[in-house]
Amino acid sequence: MGCHIEEYSEHVLCYIGETKGLYGVGFLIKKAWKNNITNFTGISERVALLQMQFGRVNISIIQAYAPTERSNDTDIENFYSDLKKAHTLADEKVIVLGDFNAKIGQPKNDEKLVLGQYGLGQRNERGEQLLEYAFEYGLAIINTYFKKRPSRRWTWKSPDESVKNEIDYIMTNVPKIVQNFEVLSNVKFRTDHRLLRETVLLSKSKKNRKGFKPPPKIPKTEEETKYYIDSLRLNIDNKLVDTSNVQSYYDVLEVAIAKSLTSQNNPKKEKRHNIISEETLALINKRSELSRIKKKDANTKKELSKLFKETSRATKGDYSKHRQKIITENLNKFRSTKRAFKELNLKKPWIQKLEGQHNNTQTRLEIIQQATAFYQDLYRNKDKTIEEDNEAHFCNNTETIRPIEEKCVYDQLKQLKSDKSPGPDGISNEALKLGHVSRYTDNRWTIKTTKWKGPVGKRKAGRPKRRWADDITELTGKDWLAIGRDRDEWKGLEEAFTRGGVHTQ
């Protein structure tokens, strides 16, 4: 609950909600428009404001969810008060959309400033209030500007499907940018409302897709890792350079790593996930087929209601099994629940505001400026300018710099953390670590103990005379489990234990 911005794999979710299970409004934005978001403001659990920038065009979108007819006048007044507050924060160009629980009905001659020629049904009291709001802010109600069949106009239906009304609207003070308006009925979730879609044309500079390159995929399977290491060795050996020049050697390594990552043996695009089972997909398809039937009899409605419940239970069961599978795999392979939860977590919360020196930031641009100023101040040498520091370093520093040893490089590579964003070269820590492993020899004691498969031949019947735990207990004592919790102390015992030999009899 609360006001949040969360980033998922394919979209960004901005929302605000205060009452659990009730109300709440938000926006679902495609990931492609992520950088166009300038600000999100949650006014209340019924009104939210999203501000976006496309080239030189700034546009504000207000999402609204009006109280129902059963609500009192105070709730309605508070709702329109929140809308007015949103307009004070909005840009010049505004789009207002949402469920207004009001019926506009047929347009009248003196309402051409905000209404077009087309409508549905009869106007009610809430519709009059909505028109007053539209006149106050010069908002054209887009639903009335496009000629559609009655079956393509209604946006809400009663539970028994006997009543159908148009209560959801899209309004804007720049109707010229709207190219089309339509109601979508074929949705894959159960709802008594239908989605509205508006096509808007903005003057936006086109970007060339040739400049966009997906990040290289990190090898995960044993086959992919082997292919990457072999390719890396081949690319490095084919481009031998003068190793005395650090920069030229670095350039060769960077190109070799990038080339090896992009030439992995994985031409086929993997499925995004296999969470939903075949049985659940069959239920979903069957439900979709029944939902498309226009005239449903009592038996069809009963079967459709049953299918919705079965599909919901099956989907929840599939996701539960998927979570258990991921947690079990990470516990067995890495002994880490944190890694499992990180894999299951598909969202990435955004920073919505920062405390500045004088005031709090309000927009995404202000947040970036505040963060940039902070890091510039953090890494600046306050005693000397950059030019003075460089001059002092090259003129007065006569100390001979010792060459970097290979062991030092390995030690630094070991300390690199996984799942971190790559630098300007686009090479991740995982790729550097895999390249580091390719330089290892198989004579290390860790390799020998890890790949040891036990004594040759058949094991005798009965319990073995010695176990791994017996060797550990002999070296460290019976409280070796407690010692194992101290990483530094345990690492000091690992080599001594394995070098001491493994008993097989």
C-alpha cells in the first residue's frame, strides 16, 4: 500500500492505494517509454498524476476513479477537489481518463465545446457534474467524438448483464492530437468494465533502431560456459599485442570478451517462462472461447463461472509450484534463499524523491540532478583542482610504480560481486569471473577435492567406516557447525583439512 513506482521486465507500474482491497489508481507504462516519465504524483487513492515528456512535448495524464452512486455528497466533493489539485500540478496539455460512474447520455446543441455528436443512454445527475468539470477546464470528452455502434460504446455491465452503460471516459484539452478511440472487449481477465484505447499523435523525433543493442547474455549452463571460455581463449590468442602497453592490451581483452559473449552457442530464443502448465493453458483457452459467445444461455454462464474459479485456482497453484521449485533449486545449488527471492522478485522500485540541501526533489529530472551533484561533490578533491592534482602527480612523483602482479588481478576478480550493472564497456562481473576461471589449472587442491568421485570399484556392503563429517570432526572438533558460521575462521581450516588427505576405508 502507499504511493510507489515499480519496474518490471516489460513495464513500469506507478500506483497509489490506501485502503486494502478497495479503490486505488495507477498507470502501467511500457518499458520503452521508461525514460519519458518525468514525474508521478499520487494525489489520493482516487486520483493520480503522471507527467511524461516526448521530445519537446510535455503531457500530463490524470487517472481518476469516482465514487459510486451510493456514495454521499462529501465523497463527490473530495473527489473533484482532488482533480482540481491535479490540474494545478499538471502541464499545459492534459489527458484525463478513468471510471467516473456518470452517464453523459446524448449531447445537446449548447455543449459542442466539450461534446461531439455521439452518445449512449440518458444523462444522470453525476453526468451533469462531470460536464461542469469538463466546461471548467475545457476538456473535450473523446467518447462522444467518434461514431461507434452501441455495442462498441458501453463500458460497464451489471452482474446479470441486463444493464449496460457508458461510465468510463477519456477527456483532453487538446482533442486535435487524438486519432482514434475504441472500446476493447476481448480481455483475458474477469471484469465488469471494458478497456478504453485512445490513439494519440505527438510530434516526436524518430530514433534509429540500429543504435539499440541488447545486452550480451551471461553464460549459465555448463555447455554455454565451456563455449564462452573456448571462444575467449581463441579470440585472445588470435590478437596478440605488445603487453608492455597496458591500454592496447586492455582494448584487446575488452573486444575479445565482448565478441565471445555475443557469439555464444545459443541462437534459439528461450521461452520467457514455463510457469503455467498445459492443463491451466487449456482451461484459459476454453474460458476465452466461452467468453466470446455473445448470447449465453444459463448453462453456458454457469460453466463459464465455474471455469473462472478453476482457472484462478490452477494459476495460483502453478505459481506456487514455480516459487517452491526456484527456492529448492537455489537452496540445493547455492544454499541461498536470498538468491531465490531475488530471482522471484520481478519488480525494481524507483526512487521517488531525494532530500536536497534546501528542499525535496519532485521530478525525475530533479532527482538525477541531485544525485549527479552529490557524486560530483563526493569524488572531487576539495583541496586541489583536477589540473593542479594532475600536474603535481606527473611533475613531482618520482617513485617507480611496481608492475601489477597476476595474483593481485586474481584476488580482485574474486572479490567482484555478481548481479551488478556493468560499466561503460558493457562487460559484467560474471563474464570477467568466467574468463578468470579459464586461466586456472587442474592441479589446484580445490579442483581435486571437488572432482573427487570416491574410491574405484564397488563399495562394500554396510555403512562406510569413515565419513566426510568424521574427518571434519577430527580436525576441528564436534562444534564444527558453529565454527562454520565464521567465514574467515572456516576458510583458514579448509585447505588444512583437504590437504590432510581423505580417508576411504
